[in-house]
Amino acid sequence: MYVLAQVISYLLGSISPAIILGKINGVNIKKEGSGNAGATNTLRVLGKKAAIITLLVDILKGVVAILLARWMAGDEAAYLACVFVVLGHIFPVWFGFKGGKGVAVAFGALTTINPYIGLACLAVVAVTILLSKMVSLGSILAAVSVPVWTLIFEPKFLPYVILPAFLVVFMHRTNIKRLLSGQENKLWR
């Protein structure tokens, strides 16, 4: 059941609402806007309704993966499911291994493991966006802060958050280049 829980987590992560909603609307979300299959690009390309659906489904994937893995095989399986659901989201088997950046799905998984970790990360994102108007910067800083919050609130989970946190930052590498050059897009002016 332990291995099956990880396979299911990966497959859940591989479901991409942004890509699916794009196809329904005749748009290849991977070729529009920033080219990312996440809520922010969906907002820019398809509008608020599609972005909200994308955000909620991506968060829910993380929640379901953790709850299912915990039910199937216990807490350690749930911890590892956090890794696999994020891997599935970033490298989805259904969409040529080209998915989103993993932020919303990681938030759902982290919050389900320990709500304090998720809320602390959400606070980092919210404050950063309010101050900078940049979603990417909020996402990057939240990912960097995940090991700290995990160490404080759920230390035994720490080995399982390193790879997802690294991947979220890595997936923002073009955003980091734009941030460093002062060219990053703002959510509003």
C-alpha cells in the first residue's frame, strides 16, 4: 500500500486543471502568457473564473494525496506523498512531463500535513505580494521558508520538504532572472 500511495499521489499531481481548461477554451496555456500551467498564468490568459478553478483544484490535489496516503499507509507515506504529488504536478505524465511550478499543490500538501506550515507559508506569500505586487517573489520566498517552518512545527517532516521546496524555487528560475534584472511582471501596477 505504501508504494501504491506514492503512485496515486504522482498521478493525482499529474492532473493539470490549467491545461485542461485551456484545451476546453481552445488555448494552449503552455504557449500563452508566461507559458506556465498554474493559476497566475491562467488568470492572465483565461480570466478569474478559470484561475480560481485552477488554484482550488491544484490545492485539492495536494490535500487528497496526503489524506489518501495517510489512510492507505500511515504518516510516513503521507510525508512522502508530498514529494510525489509535487513531482506529478511539475512533471505530469499526462501532459508530456511539462506542468506547473508546484506552488498551489505544495501548499495543499503542506497544509494537510501541518496547518501551521501552510499558514506560515501563506503569510509569507501574502506579505510579499502586498509589498512587491509579485506572485513569483512570494512563491519563491515561501518555498525557501518551508524548511524553517517545518523545523519549527513538524521536524520529522523536514527530510521530505527539501526536494519539493527546491523544485518550486528551481521552477521559478526564469522569474528569478527577471527579478534580478528588474523585469519581473507585477500582479497589478
